[in-house]
Amino acid sequence: MKPVSAADLNVFLSIAAHLSFSRAAVELGLSPSALSHALRALEERLGVRLFNRTTRSVALTEAGERLYSRIKPAFRDIDDALEDLNQFRDTPSGTLRINAGRAAAQLVLLPLASRFLEAYPDVTLEISADDALVDVVSSGYDAGVRFGERLEADMVSLPIGPYLRSVVVAAPGFFERHPVPQKPEDLHGLPCIRHRFPSGNFYRWEFERGGMQLEIEVGGPLTLGDVGLMVGPALQGVGLAYVFEEMVAEHIAEGRLVQVLGDWCPYYPGLHLYYPSRRQVPAVLKAFIDFARAARQEQ
């Protein structure tokens, strides 16, 4: 029997982590057909089936589960050993993969990333913008960026970026046809641009004043899955939009949008960079953590 190589097992580990041939193929830089062929050859050499596969799903067999649980820690130890070599380099190198919500990527992560890459030219940074809640460990990311209240307990996190504020805005022409809301409850019955999460739930607009907190479920003619897409329809008078202030500050200053309910929209702690606490922090991630921490202190 031809010996099983580390490369063969790495193919197995990637498929097992993602339970998806397409995502594993992207991670390994292979075509799905080449990946499938490599797995089939591995199963033939081992004489056992490692996955149950259909056109719609991929699942580990009992043998696959046992192999995965045995070799995953060993490969993690190998990765950590190789990572130790970065301590002997003048500057870190390698690929850093970060998952973030779309707004987080636009407002905080991308501006920070450009400066980081200038400081660390040997680093390759891959950012995946996705509003769905992603398990960064099982999905193969080194870190993620989300709001602090949405983080799991086993994650280490640090704030990055400034305090944020969400504001309610609409085009001037909108208020020629509709009354100006004086309190959050006045939003009921007014056309609003709604945001639906990947989970299918609608976002309830959040307000606070004098210790009183309100969540308003708005209605309206347009629903979008990306907060950044709301600015255009708001400018066109489709409805009221609830967006990050930074996205519309210039439009407000130049009179293209009008802000309302400002006294109900306080600033709140911004975004957090988070990463798993149960393993050694790679040198390239540590460099990004230190860079992000220093950048926030400058703000």
C-alpha cells in the first residue's frame, strides 16, 4: 500500500472542517474535482470510507469522526511548531484570514488593513465580509470582527475602531410627504427601509435616552440584507433608514439627508477583534492585534 502522506491527511482535515468540498477546495487552492479524486484515493489506500456524500451534504462516517479526532490535535501541534519559527524572523509573514460583517469591514477593518499591509509587506491579508454569524475556528479563519455582545465566551476580544453611532435619516423630500417623527414610536406607520439578517430575522431599530431603551419593529416597502445598500434608497426618498452615522455624515452635512431622533441615538462601544483563546496566537495575528491596539490608542 502506498504510504499516506501529510498532504493526503491535510485534504481530509480540510473537508472535515468545512463539510464542503467547494470551501475546502478554495482553502487548499485545488479544483473540487482534484479534491474529490485525492479523497477517493486516500479512502482506497486506507480501505475505509471517511465521508458519506450526497449531492446536498457531506458528513463524516464513524471511521472519519475517529480519524478526525485523533489527527486534528497533532496537526495543530505541527502548525504551532512551524509558527514558532516566525519568532526568528525580523517581521512576520504568511496569510491572515479575518471574517467580518460587511459594515465592520467597510467602516473599520479595511482602513486599518491598508495601513497594516504597508507596515508588514510580507503578510497577505484575506478578509471575508459576511453578515452571518460564522464559527471562525471551524471555518478556517484566524480571527473575526463583530460587536462585542455577539461574541462567544471562549473567545479573546479587544475593541478596535472608535465608538459608533447609528442614526435615522431620510431625504428632505420625504418629509414633504410624511411627518417628522418626534419619538421612536412615531416610526410606526412611516415607510422605513428594513434590514433582514441572514438568519431571516428583521433588525429592530434600537434607541436609548435617559436610561430608557426601546426596540422598534418598523415596516416599509423595501427590505435589504446589507446596511450599506440603504443609503442610496434613502437619498431617493424611498423611506427612513437606520444606518451608521459615518456612512451618511457627508450627505447630512450637505443637506442631501436629514437626521431625525438624534437625541435617541447615543454613541455605543464599537467593534471587537476576536480570536480563539485555546491555542497559540500566530505571529501574523499577534502583529495585527498589536497594530490594531496601537491604532485605537491614537484615536
